[in-house]
Amino acid sequence: MDRRELAVFLRSRRERIAPADVGLPAGQRRRTPGLRREEAARLAFISTEYYTRLEQGRGPRPSREVLAGLARALRLSDAERDHLHHLAGEPPGPPPGPPREVRQSVLDLLHRLPQSAAFVTSAAFEVIAWNDLAAALMEDFSAVPRRDRNLVRRAFLGPHLHGAGLYDVSDVGEFARHSVGRLRAAAARYPDDPEMAALIAELLAGSEEFARLWASHEVGGARTLRKTFRHPLVGPVTVNCDVLDITDRDQQVVIYTATPGSRSEEALRLLSVIGTQRMTVEH
């Protein structure tokens, strides 16, 4: 264990995090750049005294559980997490769960695609970033709890908007088969992730269809390249579907575009104006 380097590394990672990044108020009397020690300790679920001793190079070797808490609290990348483990004298194991932090360059890409509905999913099919048109086409993800942003849970267990299947999209059956195979592969990559295990257990208990597909032991599956959303405001919207893999984060960027000059392109353009505002639909 390299106590000196570990202390310097922890402090450098703590000081780069703005309080707003983790939902904390900046306050008027904050002198420390980034988080305070007690804030980092609280986010890592360890005592302030223990964290302080680590930053002062006086702490005992942290356990894997403590290192996992520190990596989560300090929002470390996979490479930084591995470095933290090496400094602590604990060889890094597999990542505890699918990464949820989206690179800033990817976030910038989403917002540079104003005519496309684009979003990012984790390996567990959680929507973790999106642009305005994706929110208008599918739903305002910022207005729903995190658990309801998981597309596999939504596909098999709901809730379903307007009484229809997953966003009333034409390929929901194909998505179900494809997602179960990819979720099985992800579960093998993150065997120690409690959230992944809880998600699969919930799906097995709550959906006979999921249980049947899970029992088939298929891994992967073909992606649908074209699909139609039946939107309550603008009607059917047919889009091409492209998926970009972000291999170092085990994430995917999903991009929906309409054929130029088509009615669906007009519908997406209208949705970009309407946004996610609530409107009454006459039936």
C-alpha cells in the first residue's frame, strides 16, 4: 500500500468535484475547492475520521468495500478505479456494476443532434443521458424515477404510457428478445452488482415472458434497424435506428433519425417545437 500516493490521489479527485455535481449546495462560506472531506466521506459511507486519515497518509489498508465506496463517491473512471486499487495494495477486480457516468464529449454529441432523438443506455438498459427530442418522442426522463428509466423493466413490467406497450413502438417484441440476451451477457460481466441481480430477480418474478426468454439462455440478438412510434400528439413516427458502442464505458448511444423529406421527419420537427410540454389530446 502506497499511503503517500493514495493520500495525494484521493485529495486530487475530491477537489475536482463540484458540490453541484453530487447534488450538494455550494454555500457561501466554502473555501475548499471541490467537496469537503466530510462530504466525500458521507458519499462513500465511511466515517469522516477514517477518510481524513486516508488523505493524511495515516489510514489502514482500505477494504474492497471501502474502495468501491470511494470510487463511487469520487466518480472515478474505470482507469482511476483500477489505479485506486493498486495504490491501496488491492488488485482490482471486475467493475462492481455498469458505469453510469457519461463522458462530456458524448453529452455534447447528443445536443449537437437537434433533428435526431438520441440517448445513452448503460449495460443494464438504463437511460442515463438524452437530448430534448428523445424526451419529446419517448418521455421526459427527467420527470420519472430512476428505476422507471430502465427500458427492460419498462418493457416487461411497465408502467406503459397511454395504456400501450413500451412507448407504443412497433418492435417491442424484438426489443424484448434482444434485451434479455444482452442483459444475460451483462450479468456475466458484473456478477457482483447488487442492482443487476435485483433487476433480474424482479423481472423473473414479475414477468412470465421474461422468465421464458431468460430460460432460453440466448445471448445477444439482432437489432431492429427501423421502427415506428405511435405518438399521441403527432401520430406515427417511423425512424431509422443506429447504435454506437462506447466500449470503454460499456454504454450505447442510440440515435433515431427520420428519412429526409418524409412525413416522419416533419413529425420530429414538430416534436422538437412541442418538446415535453403537457398537451390535452382529443380522442
